[in-house]
Amino acid sequence: MSGTEVKMDESFRDHIGTINDEGQRNFIHPKKPKGEFTNKRSILAGVLLVFMFAVPWIRINGQPFLLLDVLERKFIVFGNIFWPQDFYLLVFALLIGILFVVLFTVIFGRLFCGWVCPQTIFMEHVFRKIEYWIEGDRGQQIRLEKLPWNNPEKLRKKGFKAVIFWLISFIISNDFLMVIVGTEEWLQVVTDGPLAHMGNFIAILVFTSIFYFVFAWFREQVCIIVCPYGRLQGVMLDRQSVIIAYDYKRGESRGKFNKKENREETGKGDCIDCNQCVDVCPTGIDIRNGTQLECINCTACIDACDHMMEKVDLPKGLIRFASEESIAEQKEHRYSTRAKAYTVLLAILLVAMGFLLNSRTQVEATILRASGMTHFEKEGQIVNLYSYKILNKSGEIQQLDLKLLEPQGEIEFAGTPNMSLEVGTLVRGSFFVKLNPATLTTSQTKIKIGVFANGELIETISTNFNGPRVRTK
């Protein structure tokens, strides 16, 4: 087959497996996968599930590991508190995240979807396994679907599955809510009862309904229809991208296995057309048709194909991780120029992000000279009025103070300042800077004001001090 161009049937691209010819929902019943890759995915999924449910309870320096409090506009990541004033960091983080996804896809295809994505983790390693436990494998599920709804077995199994799915959706929604409002607020809802916190209780019910709808009915359509990543992968992939690929050079032409014949002499490839790769696919595609947006790189087809190859004593790897170039041209995988360019750009953004995070202060202070006010003289000193705004972005109460560092002079607050800042609070006020006229050499003198938190200098702010025009000889 090496010198023959294999023509593929492209009609599969005109429809998706989750919609039948009448335009109705076509439920997919994948066969339970078994094999080396399935075992590795199960271990990784177990670790990620433990991490997902542990995240709300993890504390770093007394702060949650992750908190996304949209209503209070307070975000905690890795124990560090971020406020709306740190929006520029969010922009950088989004750029890095998008570029990382692009780079990862260019090199490894849609591997993230099949191995790490929460939708796949919950669908394939929680809800689907419960479905296998209650309804059985593919053949048993199809038989159950064909039974009428007044059948006792169908009512019992479908009802039991619905209850279990709803309970798990309720647990997931509680975990999701804890990431938004925090474990303390969640515990308050639990101890006080739902009537005392109707807003949070309604949020839990809404989240539960959404999760139940997604995992009980919508399922793989999230990956096929809703998720933009699947649509974008066609733009990001190239011939050097490593994907789950069918080796058509070796597999075609297909033919049923007959142990009495020599497949090479009869012109048959190694594909025995057993259809196992299709039966185990959670999105209902035939990987032998080539790269498709529905493929989430879950590797179920690899395990199924390797199992059949072992049974008929043929080499494994007919379906494997490979690039289109490596299969078509029998070449080893290469790191493409585009991937190298993305890598360099990603490294630059990571360095910039590290610099911004390192230079970020726990207390953000803004000091401006009062607009529309000119200097004035008082008790032989030149006086300017300034306004200040200080935000406590740290996780503890800060005792603040402002001191004039250069030149020698005096700061006098207007009124009684409240310089004890609670976590996440903002203080505003005004103060006067008084300088001896002898220290002024120009009409605008640079001064430095130190911002002190708990007695430690955390920031130095430079600003202008207006004085009388200095006459030169």
C-alpha cells in the first residue's frame, strides 16, 4: 500500500454523531474502555477529582488556595489576594493561558480535553462509570433504551440513575459555590439552613440543575457544540501536531480477519474492520476517517484497537499518538517552526508576568496634589495640599503612616485620619506638606513621600511641590 493513495469517504463531515437523520438527539452508548491508557487516565482523573474537592479547604498563609468572589470583586489565587486594581495582571494571565493552550494544541493536539478537562473528568470518570454500574455495558444500555417506559426494569434503573446523578450534581454545585463564596460562608449556609440564606440556596439549586442537565442529557455535546476549543483546534493544528491518528498506510484496505489467509497476499491492511474503535468512542466518531473536531483525544480507541491487534496477533499501534506528517511520510515527529515561535513568545510573557507579580505591593497607594489649589504660606512655611487613596490588598490588617522622606519638612493630616486598614478596605483623605522656603530652589520641587505599613517602608511615591517662583540673578 506504500505507493497507493488512499481515498477516504468524506461524507462523515456533513453530520455529527449526536444528531440522527431526522435531526433528533442521538444518544451515544460507548463501550466500556479497557487498557493501558484507560488505566492511566483513571489514575490522573482520581488525583484531579481529589484536588478539585480539596481546593476550597486548602489554605496558604491563612488564605484560601482559590477564591473567585465575583460579587465582592475579590479573587484569591495561590493564597494571594487580587482586586479590581490588579486587572492588568488578569489580562496578562489570560494572554498566557490562551497562548499556552495554542502551543499545547499545536504540539499535542486536543490532549487537554481527554485527560484534564473537568467536563471529561466528571463525564467519563464519574457519571459514565455510575451508568455502567447501574445499566451495564454498551449492549445492555441499548437494550434498556429500546424497552417501553412502563417496563419495571427500565423505570427502576433509570430512576435510580437519575437520583444518583442529581446527588452528585448537588455535591459538585456545593464545591463550586465554595470556590465562589468561600468555605466559611458555605458552612454558615449549612448551619443556619437554606431559609436564612435564600440567595446562596437558590444558587446551589441552579448550579445543581445545570450540572444535572449537562451530565445526564447534554453530555458530549458540550465538547462538540458549546466548547469553542473544539472549533478552534482546526486552526491551531498542523501536520506536525501529535494527535490520535489511524495509520491508514498500514491499515488500508480494511477487511475482516481470517486466520487462514495471508492479508499481505490478499492486499488487505492490518485493520480488521471490527468497529471497536467506533464503539468505545464517547463522541461517536470513526477515528479512521482522520482528524475531526469531535475527537477529544481520550485514547479509548487506542486501547480498543491494541486489544484487537493482540487477539489477532498483529502489531499494536495501528491507532496511536502520531502526527499526520509522520504517518504520511514515515518521518519522526519534528518540533515545528510555529511551535518554536509560540514557545519563545510564551517564555517572554511568563518572564513579564513574573516581574509584575514580584513588583506588586500588598498595599497600593496613590498620592496626588489637590487640583485647582495653589500653594500658600503659613507661619513662614510654604504649604501644598495633597489627597491620598490607599488600598489594603494583603490578607491582614495594616497600620499605615505617611512620612516625608525628601526634602526635610512636615506632613500634617487634614482632620483625624483612620490609618488602620482592614483587609480589602480603601481609605481616602488629605494632608498638607509644609516646607521651609529655603529648601525650594525652583517653582516645582520634587518631593518623596514614604508609605509605611506596620512600621515598614513599603512604597516611595514621588510628586511635585509647588512654590513661589524663584528669582535668579
